[in-house]
Amino acid sequence: MLNLTLNKRKQLNKPDSTALPAIPDKLYFTIGETAKLCDIKPHVLRYWEEEFECLAPAKRRGNRRFYQRKDVLLVRHIRELLYIQGFTIEGARTQLLSNKGKYAPQHASKVLKQLIKDLENTLEQLEPFPPK
């Protein structure tokens, strides 16, 4: 009976991965935005960057971090491995390495298509100008 109660308590304290907010259609997210989208604290994100080398957001002026959509999806995956599935940091790292080829964001192709379209439009606008 006591063991059953402890198991129920553990289940109640687990974060719910289905309650995460939808990811907006943006190219870059700040560390605060990413933390809110993944329901974790910013200092946890900074720690995970040290522990998981595949998590490497772009850094701009003043060492400010900018996460792309793929980074947000990766953070959510790491969060699920650690908080929901109960992996240790080392176990999650191993899991990510074993799934390296399998883990590809579904939204990546849409973002790439849009990027190609934007680049083609920019190229069309630049073509009337003579080369220097």
C-alpha cells in the first residue's frame, strides 16, 4: 500500500510534456522565450548546453543566445528524456547519440523551403544591379 502511494506521488510530480505551449513560427528565440516554451529555467538551459554538445545555440553580441526552432525541439526532447522518461544526464546523452540520425525536426523542411524562397527573392532583387 505504501509503495503504491509513493508511485502515485512520483507520477503527480512529473512534468507533463503535453502541456507545453505551441512553438511560434519565428526564426530565433531568446533564452527566456526558449525556457518558457520548454517549461524550464534559463539556468537549466545554460547547464544543458555544457552537458549536451549537440545543443549549441547561436551567440551574438554580448554572448546573447539565440535558439532556432530545431534547438527548441531538441531542448524539449532532452527535457522529455530527463524529466518524463527518467534518464540521467549521461543516459540522455547516450540516447541522443544513438538517435542522432533519427532525430530530425519535422518542421525543418518547411523552414528550409521558406529560406530558399527568401534567398531566391533577394537574388531576383539584386540581379538588375550591375556588378562592381
